[in-house]
Amino acid sequence: MSGFLDPPALSFHPLVMDQIEEIANEFIHDSLDLSFLKIRVGYEKTWHQTITDVDDLSPPIEKWIKEGGFHQQQIGYDSRDGKWQTFPLFKADEPELSETISAFLPKTIALLRVIPGLHFAAFFKQPPLAAVKPHAHTLNHAICHFLLTDLERGRAWIQVNGRKQYLQNKGDCIAFNYMHTHSSCNESESDRINLVLDVVL
């Protein structure tokens, strides 16, 4: 069993693809206020630096990791190899998160609110040569990575149960059940920026 899922078979895939350009533009071509928010939540720093800062928008990231059973304290090692930035958007049991973010990214949050079974959503930024070590989550969920920008001179890959799929062009999507052992690496020369959706199966 590969663990990979067929993205077009997921009910929300066409909806996201129809709006992928707007989502990318809203986040990447940001306003001054959004730039400050990116700094505040640690998107311009590492995830660890974010968590050690006191900020009401940072805890949802750590809670999501602990819920999934792959926090460093739970598995005995840090699965992140190199810098890794996360910009949280949505957590089903913390509606105040999306309420706050909607003031800066209204189109993105409006889309997320109509995705059935959405548990968590964020933008992940994986710099060139950054990797994620093999690990697995404990929840029976699907995770979907939508690439928001074309990658320059290379590709990024996600490996699940020993098999790889690749991201290179805007709109590329990889989906899999994250209970299966997986890892990733960005082998391009540009940041890999993904819209990541964690959905209950």
C-alpha cells in the first residue's frame, strides 16, 4: 500500500485549484500589515524560534504537531532537518485563529471554511535543501500539499512508504494518508511554499 491518495478524487481539490492563483497572490504579494504578521507568527523564522516566543497565534502549530503524535518530545528526535517556516491559517477547534487571519487573507479563509472535514491548514515554507526526516502521524487523516509557486532549477519531493512524488510547478498537488511513514526534501533553488490541508478521512 503506497499511502498516496489521488488528489482529483478528493472533493475539495477542484475548488482549491480554481482559486490557487488568488490564494498565492493574496499570500505572497502581501501588504505591510501581512508582512508584520508573517514576522509575528514566525514565518520569517524557524518553527522552534516561533514556539519559544510568546504569541497567541503560535500555539496552534505546536498543538497540531502534538495531536499528530510527532512532536520531538513524543518521537525522540526533531523531524525537521534545516529551516522550516509555518504560517497557521485554520484549526477546527480554535476558530479564533481563522477569525484573526481572515482580516489579512479573506479569500483564503473563505475557501478553507467550506472544505468538509478540514482539521488544520497552514502555509509551509521549505527552503532549498531543507528536509523532513521520516516520521508518521497517529491520526487517520489525509494531508494535501498544493504548490503555490514554480520551483527554480529543480524539484521538491515527498516520499511515502519508500515511494516519491514530485512538486515543481504551481498547482502541483501531493496527497497521502499521513499515518504512513513519510519524509520530504526541497532539491530546487527556490523556497517551496505549499498550502497544506489536513483533512479527516
